[in-house]
Amino acid sequence: MKLEYTGKQIFTISNCISFIRVFLAIPLWLCIGKIGEGNYRLYAILLCVLAYLTDITDGFLARKFNEITELGKIIDPFADKVVVGAVILKMYLEGLVPPFYFFMVIGRDILILAGGLIVSKKLGRVLPSNYLGKLTVVFIGFYFMMVLFNVPGTNIFNMLFFYGSIILIFASLIAYYIRAKEFIKKKDGVI
């Protein structure tokens, strides 16, 4: 499989917004590293909100302007994984999240990335994100916000997003596997 892209396919408005989200990982990393100093906690929260807004906006604009591209289907989830990966790694290093949670989030992303590469090679195209995967990232993001707002672990909302994201991590992995298997069977003419 060889994917080639023209400048028009790369520099769509939605892809540029996704690229911005990738680069938001850098200031997020720095702010979380200084979370106990000055206004860095507030800056980290604002950057997380901005990253979330770019995630909503890029897909909306891609559909509105009919700019859905194979590259966009790669960049959008890649941007999510870079931001989530940077935030969870820094939170783990700062002792803000439990180690098992860090490994679950990172493990999910590694498995989906590896599976995505295998499926793309077999199908000749990228398997698009689904709503369960997006919902999982939203729950993980809200749990990050609970941590950044320093909400106690016994708080009902903290527990909702913490345990909800754990359940969704497993559910999204299973759903991704089933979906990928169905797409491959359909391409091979098995169904």
C-alpha cells in the first residue's frame, strides 16, 4: 500500500487544525511539569480545552467543506494520541495518575496504532475513527481535567470519568478489533 498526498490534500483547514493539536502537546507537557507553580495549572487546563476544541472543529470543518481525506483520517487520531500520550506520560511522571492507568491508556493507543497499520496495509485505506473511540478519548480527557482541577479521587465526577474511561478503554479495543475484522472479511469477500 502506498499513500501519496498532494499539497491540496495535506493543507486542508481541518488537517492544519489537527497539526495545531499535535503541537499543543509541547506546552501541555511544560505546564503540567510546573503545575504547582504560579498559573501553570490554569494554563494546562486552558490548553486541554483548546486541544478538545480543535478535535471537535477539525472533523466538523472536514465534513462542512467536504475535505475528508485519507491523510485526515490518519492525522486526526494521531493528534489525539500525541496529546493524550504527552499528557498521560507527564502526569504519570509527576505522580498525578496511578501507574496502571498510565499503562492502560498507553497500551490502548499502541494496540490501536499497530492494528491500524495492519488493517491499512490489508485494506489499502485507513479505517476511520468511530464514536466509541472518540467517547473513550473524551472520558480520558475529562479525567485529565479532574486531575488538573485537583478534584479529589473520591469525588463522584472524578470516579465517573476514571472508571468510565477504564471500561471504555476495553470496550473500544474490542469494538476496534471486531470492526477491523469485519472490514477485512468484507474486502476479502468472506461476508
